[in-house]
Amino acid sequence: MKIRIARPKNFVFIKNYQEEEELMKTTKFHRLVALILAFTFVISGIVAASATDSVEKNHTVSDKVIADYDNLLYAGSYEEYLSSGAFKDAKRPQEGTEIVIDALKYEDGSTGVYVDETLGALYTEAQSEVTWKVNIEAAAKYAIVIDYYSVHTGKSTSIERSLYINGELPFKEALALSISKQWTAAYVEGEITLTKKLNANTIIAELEEAGMAPKLSENGKSISCVIPNVWNEKSAALVDKYDIRFFNTDNNGDEYRSSSTQMPTWDKYYVKDGSGYYNNYFEFLFKQGENTITLKGINEPMAIKKVTLYALKDHISYDEYIKQFEGIPEGKDKIKIEAEYAGFTSTNSVYPDEDRTSPVTSPVDVKHRLLNTIGGEKWATAGQWVQYSFEVGSSGMYDIVSRVRQNVLDGMYVCRALYVYSDGAAEGSLGYYNGIPFEECSRLRYNYNTKWQVTSLTDGTDNFLLYFEEGVKYTLRFEVVLGSMGDIVVKVQDILNTINADYLKIIKLTGTSPDSYTDYDFPRRMPEVLDSFKECSERLDEVSKELKKTAGSSSSNAATLDKVSDLLHTMAYKHRKVASKLDTLKSYMGTIGTFISDAQTQPLQMDYIIIQGESVKNPKANSNFFASLWHEISNFFMSFFRDYDTSNTESDGTQTNDSIEVWIATARDQYNVVRNLVTNDFRAIEENKNTNVNLKLVAGSTLLPSILANKGPDVFLGLDQATAINYAIRGAILPIEDMEGFDETVKSFNESAMITLQMDDKYGVKHTYGLPETQSFPMMFVRVDILSNLGIEIPKTWNDIYAAITDLQANNMQIGYTIDYKIFLYQMGGELFADNGMRINLDSKVGLEAFEKTCDFFTQYSFPYTYDAANRFRTGEMPIIISDYTTLYNTLKVFATEIDGSWTFMPLPGIEDAEGNINNCSVSTVMASVMVNGCKNKERAWDYMQWYTGAQTQASFANEMVAILGDSAKQPAANRGALELMTWSADELEEVKRQFDNLAAIPNYPGSYYIDRYTKFAFLEAYNNGANPVTSLQAYIDDINNEITRKRKEFELETLALNETLASKRLAQAQDELDKIGSAGNAHAALIQSTESAIARSNEKLLRASIADLKAADAALFAKVIGYLTDAADALATY
Amino acid sequence: MSKKTAEVKAVSRKDMTRLQWTWKEMKRNKVAYLMIAPYFFIFALFTVVPVVVSIFVSFTDFDNLNPPGWVGIQNYVDLFFNDEIFLLSIKNTFVFAVIVGPVSYLLSFLVAWFINELSPKVRAIVTLIFYAPSISGQAYTIWGVLFGADSYGWVNATLLELGLIESEIAWFQDAAYVMPLCIVVALWTSLGTAFLSFIAGLQGVDRSLYEAGAVDGIRNRWQELWFITLPSMKPQLMFGAIMAITGSFGFGAVVTALCGFPSVSYAAHTIMHHLEDYGGQRYETGYSSAIAVILFLMMMGANYAVKKMISKVGS
């Protein structure tokens, strides 16, 4: 019978009470000194603060409070909205009713909007708020459609808005409505190489007829043509016949993707669920009389022409649809569109990709890389679409056949919605389409199979035909939807939220590892939790049945739900088991979270689409065994000949001397992205046109030996700061501060990032040795749901943290912190090094205090020293964690999907001074691009480095990584401009920028490595043995200083003797000089005497006065003395 | 054979210098030399040359990047007179070697001897079980999980559950536990190649010797072991000993993986670590080469001593 609560480790202190007493004596003295020092600090703080009051006060501290998250945490879901009494009672207005609101007639008080004359629409910025009034005759439920223009920003983030009706958020989903942009891949001209068999004139005539604008090349050896905007039978057949490709190729003949560009266009946004849970558009309740609609900007600007309220109409069924076309014969055309030639996509992360697994993928080539498919795992998130336009030559019923593969979701199927738009057909005519043609099209189904499949449009049971009219341009848009999975996911998510809330209630009582032998008396103390378990268990059972029905078979996912249901059942009915089963419940919650995120990814890879009559036989989806075998064998042998490394020499193959070698030590994904960027973007810049970049993927450890052997690269990417400086100080890396445009380039980085890449040489000249690529730093992660639950406000200062500790620990919760004393050190205004790195500054008052404060967290407040941050954060044991911002963010995004939306991250808590200024700086580390000694073409290498670390390139890199690896691939970009262009949401970006504006820099002086080592030793002595942190740190100061001195000697840098400061050294030198002057200074005897007394008192002010006097008296005679004294005074000023 | 031919040719060795004689012999056996040439070349290039170079480098201030400068025996002087941590690491290495070396050697032999008594099929399985920890690469990280500093580390969680400790212990981060734990882990992984060679050696002992021994008056299994088994497997014993010595002197990677680098308060800092510290972290290759040379000499000395001891086996 024991309930474990966190307790300070006082048992250690009791054992060592004698030592404690002795320590007390010294600490009393310390306190006195501290008091005096604190007083002086305060005064100097006031002086400093009054001097720099121009910047907005505490702009680096987050202004978020817990109440800001109420909407997110407590707003009801659309499901609840739908089942509310008011909604059920309300009627839809008469069919065909439309209420159009002119966007330009917005209300006063809207912010961030202006009228864009050229567009004739209302421009709303990313951070904007606009309200319109609308009069409704009778209360009813309307759907909303917005006519918008996706303004060009080039950012891959989609437009996001939240919608409020009459100033209130109707339901949670309306918080983040995501509105797609349109992207298009830049296809190049296709080329047909002429051979003897091919007659140029006939081909040109054929292409001409198909509308592909053929051109004979100057040398007459090839014909080029453009990619058709609208496919028809002829153009599709010609592309197939002559193997025309519309992608760039490098000089190996491998195709590479051109980067997608955003095409600003007018489009309609039907307000619907961004996560794809609900298949239908949202309907909103409007009361009779005046209503307001408010759109709040979250991300990205857009222009709005009008907002229309209309009566939602249910789609007709396929049976009804097909009845209209009775007796119409099947169409005669056959149009095969290669899926990689998508007209538009909703995002630049859905793009053409290579498939080499099957010999019948169209087209296929074992020798070269062909981008022959589209989608795959990148085309998986609800709302992402691709579209194709075509025209048929004969009206009739058509079958739309596609070759697809879904080999990711085992035992499940993925869904696509098909939107058809017609251009040129009269509204109401047979061939007119505007959106989903019939209900089944909103959930077309693609089953799981490890192989490719050829399939018609189907919902799993029936195949569907569509009518197309001759001469009308049709657009097919395939959009990712969750289909019938959506329903299930909504329900499971809702249940998970309930269980989560119950779990938090329980651990408030029991802690995260409850004692299974204790009777916590749940029926009396929290009967509502047991009831809720009962209910959840029943609901899960239902959902599981539904899942089995939709998937057609029982899968592992249904089994998961059953398991959880059983567990909840047990816990509800045998309350004594609640405690012992809590652990299992916790892990099951994770499993459900994974199920939800899995069910939301709907990957599908598409090879081609054929529009043909129903009676035409479908092509084979896969080849026979022997063809596959031969394909694999030739693939294997060709792999010896394919060059995976070099890039960038375009097919014209112009050889120049301006070639540079760039090494990158990352994974292949990153390498491929950089390679694509080099090929597509770098050379696109006019002055880099002739620069060949030989990009190589290497292991990081090869750099050192290669430099030694003089076979190093020109530029190395991604070197960490410590190694960069280590190499630089030994002459392996070139300083770059003299390169053209250096000052300009450096402006886009945080100053702190540059300081870490700088180093004084032995003449005291500062050099810079690299351009930062990434800069990572710790931030504070917060579980807002838990804090809100416990009534704890988001901490802004360490005092808030201290206050929170008590509340959290009373609820068996902890705070996660690292043993990084540097955060405190720099927040208290200290520095790690003194005297330009000649000695460590940890023995200063502020240094020891910072270290002691950090240790106290672990020794006095029982912070755990080692912990799995993501896991404890997810279970709620650690609602506050201070950790590297991208690392933890990325982990949580994949690992803890079940808590999505209930956490956030923000700048560190800070130290508040008497003025209320909070210093919350964080300590960063940097990875840099460096120019390697032996670089043959410095200018070109510099161009490359500038381009690579530039905002656009870094942003493209980061966004590509997100596109490939998902939301969990956020890069800690060092370039401020790149941060802005990345896919952070506006809220997240704001917090990152706040912290980014307050980063401390720790220069990498020789011997730095010794500091972390010994501070860790000191910490562990305090942590393990209860030693006094201050004394144990002090014991190591000499060791550290000795090592610094030893290292500095190696590089012939100035050193200090033990216990000497730069000031004391300079003063001694000045005294020596004065002694040397001897009789020559007789004329200034009084002055010398006063100087000597200033030296003896080592007082900065007196010294400055003496310097002035000495200068006035005889500047030449006292030159050396003045020099020393100035140094000493400067050094004293920093202490 | 060479002796015989020398007599036949009637050219006495005394008529030639040693060099001439060797050359003559080499020419005669040129096929054999040709056949070992590829291996010898590679061995020389990648083993002998680096060792020699490293001895040379130990007299310089080479920093991996700049041309080395000659500093004479300064590195050695610093090592013994200015480097307290080196002395500490020698102490640690000896503690390590003295405990782990012999214990693991004996353990290997005893286990091999016991296993040898089992039927072949069972023997194969048991051998695999004992050998598994040393072939499965990073398997020792399981100790990191067992003795995790987290309150969810297995040992911590168990002890907390039983109420034996009040709060979690940072096992591999606590100077008091580091050394003993590392020794345990080292022993656990030590049933490696030596162990296998013992099994092979035990298999190779001529069975008839035991019969002959029985006739000659061997009275018990111990005598059998001492007078027959061990002497017949001296090569394997020697091999095993060398493996044990190099293993225990060169033990470092496991400590780094479990305790971090360097271990807390240098509690498990061995010469190997010291070498890494200077070579890898401080870019003082000259100095670390000097450490390597010392380590090399220590191993040579230990090998020599062991050879002496093993020659006493069976006498």
C-alpha cells in the first residue's frame, strides 16, 4: 500500500549532514555576495533597459495563453454539430437557393485586407480577418462556396482559414479549412530523333494534326513538339507510338523532374473538412435575419471574389445517372494519358516518379531513369488531387481505366473522389459536368495488392461508365478522400479523445505507474470514468463491426479495435483492474493513434489512364513470369552501368572548366533532393550556367583523410560547427569573409550562427569559416490540454516553472529538462568564456549560479535525468518538455499522432528582471557549408555556397523533404528567409521566429570539448552522490583552463597562466612598461604614480582616466602602456 | 629438407654470408614465396607499415592535417609526467585486463570443456548460445536497456517496484557502478573466438592418447586434463590467450557505447579511450600514437608472459 510521489533526494543530504553544515558556512558568504551582486545587476539592468526601449518589450516571449487553445481543445466536432437538436430541426432551403455575398462589401473592422483592382477581388493576407454580413429570410442550413484566387507565393503550404458564423466557431473542423492551390510541373518539349525509317514530313503532319506544334531542329535530325494541354486520341497515340517524353534528361539520359510552379488561378472552394473525415460539404446553421461570416487567416494569402450560400443537394446515385443515357452507344475513341503528365496538381509534393518494378509499366527502360508514374506515398493526404484534361472525338459512354498500385495499406483499400468538369457543354445538357457526377464517384475504391492492377472506376462492387460529348473539353480530377474510412476515423478519433481525457483523470489520481495492489476506489471517486469506459467499449465494438463490413474482411486493424474494446470492458466492469491495466491502456491508445494516422494516408501510384469504350479489352496489369524475370535480370546488370552520383551536366554536354566538386554526407533522400535542386535551380541562374557541379554522396568521416591526401572536395555540405572550427584552425578550411558579397550574404543568418563559425587567428584577426545551413535550438513543448485541465498557465518565466512544478508533481507529473546549464548562463547574461576564450568563465558568480540552478532541478526538484521525451510527453507524464525544436516536433508528428492538436511548442521560459523584461534566449548549434582548402575555383565554390544556403534553396530543400518524408521532416533552417518559406503553420512559425530572434552564441574556442565533459562530471557528482554542484564544478575549473591553455599554445595563440585574467596580465605588463620607462618619465612622475595606483586597484574607470591623461601627456612615450591599459580596461568591463 | 639438400650439394653454409644463404634458399623455394606473396604484400601494407608509421608518428606533433613536426620523445615525457589521466587509464586498463583477461580465459576454457562432453547436436546448439553474444555485434546494448538511468530502465523499475531504492540510479553514469558493470559486460561478451578455438582444440585431441594415458596410470579427469588434453591443444591455448589479452587490453568500444565518452569521472577510462580522446577529439595524432605504442608494448609484454606460462602446461 504505497502511492509513490516524487520526492527530493533528501536522504542523501541527511547522510551528509556534516558536510552540509560546512557548506552552509560558505553559502552564507555566497549569499551575501549574491545580494550585493544582484543589487548591482538590477541597477545596471535599469540603466541598460532605459537605454534600449525601442524594441517591443519581450517580443521573443510567446504571447499565447492557455485560453487561446480553448477553441481547439473544447469546441465540439462536426459530428456533434450534426447531431445537435438545432441542426436536426433546421431545414435546407429550397433547392437551387443561392445567396451571393460580394466579397468587396466587407464590414469595418476587418484587418489585413484590401481591394485588389486588377483582380477585382478582395485580397486577404495570411494574417487577416474579414467579416461579411448576410441577411437570411428563414433560419436554415446552408453550404458555402468561395470563389477564390490562389495568389502566387511559391510556398508549398496550402491556404488555411478558419470560419466563424456570427462570431462563433461552429465546430472544431472549421478552425483549419485548407484550400488548395494549383501547381504544374514544367514539362519541356518532347523530341523525336529521326532515323531512316521515320519520315520527317509525315511525322510533322501527324503532330500538326494533333495540335502539338512540331518543329524540325536546325540540323534536321530531330523533331520537337509541345505537350498537349488537352489530350485527344491522336496526340495520345502519337506520344505512345514515338515514345515522346516531356521531361528534361541529363547527359546520362536519365530523366529528372523539373520543379513544380504554382499557377495562380480562379477556383471554387466548397467549404469541407480539411482532413477528409467527412465526405460531404459542411453545412452551417444560419438564423433568421442578419448573420455574419468571418474568415480568419491562418496561412497564405488569397483573393476572394464572392462567397455564396447555397442549398446543398445530395448527389444522384449511379443508377439515376445512367438512366439518363439509356440507348447511347459506347464511345469509339481510345485515349491513353500517361499519368505523369498531370495537367495540374493541388500540391507540389505530388509529382512524377520512377517505377522500375514491372516490365509493363508504361514506358519502361532498364538503362535509364524514366519518370513513368505519378503519386505513390506522396499522394496520400486528403485533399491532394491531380487532374487531366482531354477531348473525345465521338460522343458516347466511356470506361475510364487506370493502371494503379496500392501496396502500402495491407488489407485495406484507398479512396479517390472523381470530379469531372466540362468546358464547352451547355449547362443542363447531357455532357455537362460540374463536380462529382454521381454519388459513387465520391468514394472510388482501389484495393490493396502488391502488384499493379488495371481497374475501371469502381466502388468495389460495380464498374461505372461516364458519358462524354464530342468536342467538349473535359477535366478529370482525382482527389484523395477517406471515403467510408472517414466515418470510421471520425468515430475512432472521438473515442480516442474521450479515452485520453479519462486517462488523464486517472493519472491525476494514481500517477502513471499506479500500484496494482491499491484499491483506488474508482466507483466512488470517478464513476463517470467507468461509465465512459463502458460507453467507449460499446462504441468501439460497433466501429469494429463497421470496419469489417467496409473492408470486406477482418483485418489486423479491426482486431486492434476489438482488443481495446475488450480492455475497456474489463476496466469498466472490474474497477480493481483499472490500476493494473493502465499501462496497457496507454500503449493501446498509441495503437489507436497509429490506426488513425494510417487510415488517413491513402497512397496510390498511377501509371496511366485510358479512356475507352467498355467493350475494348483492358491491357494487362502485369507481365508474365519470364518477362518479369528478364526485366529483373537486365535491371540488375544495368545497375552496374548506371551512374548514380554525378549530376548536372545537361544533355548539350558543354564542357567548361568551371566545375566544382561538392560533397554531401547525408542519406540518399537528402542527396537526391539537393541533386535535383542543383540541376533545376542552380544552373537556371544565369551566372552559374556554365558551372558544372559534381555532387557526391560520401560518408562524413571521409573528409579528413581526403583533405590530408589533397583529394578533398571544393565544398562540403553539412559539417557541424565544432568540426568545422577544428578543421579550420588546422588550416583545412578556407576563410570566406573576403569573398564577394559576404557581408550581404551573412545578413540573412542569425548573428549567433555566424559567431559559432568564427575564430581569431594568432594575430587576433577574426575569420569566418562557413555559411550556416541549419541552426537547431531547444524550445519548450507544452501539452496544452493537460495544463488547461490542471489550471496551469503556460509558463513564460522560470518562476512560472517553479510554480508549476508543485502543481504538476502533486498530479504525478514531471517537467523534462536537459542538463544544459548554458541556457541559464546566457539568460542570466553570462558568457561561457572569458577573455576571448583564454579561460573559462564558469567560476564567475553568474557561471556558478547558472550551474547550480540547473543542478537543483535534478537534485532538489527531482527532474528525471534520463527519459524518453516523446513517450512521456505522449502519455502526459511530462506535459512540459524542453527539447530541440525540430527533433521532438518531428518525432511527435509520426510517433504521437493521437495527441495531435493538444500540444504546441513555444520559446523557452526566461528570467525576468525588475523591469519585467524577460530574457528567454536559447542556445543553438549549427551545421555549415564550408569551402575546403585546396579548392580550385573559389569564386564558383562561393557562388554555390551562397546559392545553397540562400533562403530559396534552403526552403525548397526543406519543403521537398517534407514532401517526401511527410510532416516529420522539418529542417531547422538557419536562413531566416527560408524559415518563412517553409511549411510551418503561421502559429508555429511565429513561435519559431520568436525564439530565433533570441539565440545565444557560444564561440568554438580551442579546448571547448573539455567543458562539456567536466561540467557533466560535476553534474553527475551532484546528481549521484549529492555533492554540492558549486564545489564539484570549481574543482574542475583549473583542469579546464589548463587544457584551454595547452590547446592555445598548440596554435600559438595568447595564453594565460592559471588564476590569471587578461586584465591582470595586461596590468602587470603595463606596470613592467612603466618600470622600463624609468628616468624618461621623470617629467610625468605624478601621472605615473596615479597610473600605478589605478593599476594596483585595477579599476576600470580609473584606468580609463589614466589612459586619457597618458595620451594627453606623451602618447608616443606611453604607447605600449596605453595599449596594455586599454586592453585591461576593456577586459575588466566584461567581468 | 633444406639441411639435407645442403649436404647433397656439398656447399656448406659456412661458405656464405647469412644473406647469401637466405637468398639461395629463397630462390630454391620460390614457388612457396610466390604463393604467400599476395597475402604478405597486403599484410605488410595494411598492418606492418601502419605499425611502423605509427611508431614514427609518435615522435612528432602530427595533427591529422598539417605536416608532422619532429618533437623527439616529448610525447612520451608528457605521457608519463604531465598526464594524470593517462596514469588513471593505465590503472583502469590493468584492473580490467587482470580481471577480465584470466577470468574470461578460464571461463572460455571451462565452458568449452563442459560443452565438449555433450552429444554433438546438443553441443552445436549450446555452442551457439554461448557464442551468440560475441557474434551479434551490438548485442551488448541490451545492458544499456537493462541498466537504463531512466526510472523505466528494467533494473531500476524492478528495484523501485520492490522498494529497494528510493529513486532511480544512473547506473552507467555513476562512477560507483561503471567499472563493475563494464567488467560484467566484458565477461559476457568474452566467450568469443577463443572459446571456439578451445572447442576445436578439444575435438582435435587424439582419443587414443587417453587410452594410452589410462594404461600409463592417469588416475582422474584432472590428471587427464593436465597431462593429455591441455598439452595436446597448446596452439589453441596460445591463440586463446592472445585473443583474451588483446581483447581485454583493447576493450573500449563497449564502454563507450554504454557509458558515453568519456565515462563519468573517467571511471572506466582505459588506454584505448585515452587514445581515442587524443586522436579523435583533440586531433593530436602524434600523442595518441605514443599511447598506441605504449599499449602495443604492454600487449607484447603480456603475450610474452603468457607464452612462458603456457609452456609450463603439462609439466
